[in-house]
Amino acid sequence: MISVVISTLDSEEALAHCLTALVPAAAEGIVREVVVMDGGSRDATRTVADAAGCEMHVVKGSEGARFAAGSKVALKSPWLMFLPAGSMLEPGWHVDASNFVERAERSGQAERCAAAFRLKRDAFGWGARTGEALSNLSTQLLGMASSEQGLLISRRLYTSVGGHRDLGTLSDFDLINRIGRSRLVLLRSAAVAPQDAPRPARQKLARFAVSALRLPPRLLAGLKG
């Protein structure tokens, strides 16, 4: 049912956890294939991918470039799920995802909706909880989800909106912006991601402008970092 595209860059340990969360879905036939698109890792990322039986390709460029290349490699399913190696899906996620796909197909809306997972931070403290709340609120109110939340989308919709573009740190918001808030569903299950590393001020400004002000990411190429 779903082809999973994972973006990696020196993600040896993170990839192992990410793949472990996919095992139950693969066992039930929900995940048909997993392809790993790597940015040129120098650690044992390839070893982890090979041990899990994943197809792996090296693609230079931003995460957006890796995801775009992965969409052309992962061809076994009509639905695509994009996930960075640093995000690990919660147990039971595949039930939530499968229900979403089935509803979309049954209602004839596969070309008109996509889904993201709720965000949880793999950290303690009020800072992590505040970040989670703000991110999920942004997804619900503005229809803006970061790549850490994963993206489940039909191949038809992905193709019709133009797929991922190589826009650096704005690649995720760029695609979500083209999908549109009315077509994005926030799933009940969560993607657990590491605590956000501090971003340079220009990156924060660019991402705020795209998410809150709805400015086209291509206009902010000079701020993307």
C-alpha cells in the first residue's frame, strides 16, 4: 500500500530506530518497500540499510532533492511516505495511516488530501513540550508541517503539485505550501523526533515567513541557508 522514502545523512543510529518502527507495517503488508536516499554519509548508514534489506541511493543536495529522487525510485505503491531518518513513528502508526489511505481511496479523494503525523520531541522539559504544541498548532491552523512529521501522500497528488524541490531548509514547507492547508490532515499518531537544533536567525525568519505569512519559498531563496 505504501512506499516509504527515508532521507539520511550520517544517520547510522537514527536509521536503525526509524526502520525498526516500520517492521510491524511491513509484516502486515502495509509498507511495500523502503528506499533510503542518502546525502553522502561517512558513517555506517549504508551498512544499516543493507542489513534491513533496503535499497539505497546516494543523492547530493538538500533533503528535498533526496526526497524528489526517492519518489522516482519507490515505484511499488500508489502512496508515498516521506520520512527523515531522525523521526521514529509511534507504535500503531500503521493502523492510523492505513485508515487514512482507505478513507481517501474509498471517498475518491486520494488526489485531494495528504497527511502528516503529530510531532513529539525525544526530550524532556517544558521547551520540548512547547515546541511540540506550537508545531502541531501550526499544522492544524496553518496547514504547515515540517519534514520531521513525515508526509503521507498519494503519488497522483504528489505529481500534480510538482513534488519536492531543492530549496534547502525550506524544501518541506515549499511542498506543504503547494499542497495547501485544506488538503492536509493531521493524524492522531506521532512522529518522535530529536530536539530541534538552534537555527540561524535567517532560517527562522524564512520559515516563519513561509508558514505564517504564506510567502512563496522561492522568493526567500536568499534566506534559506
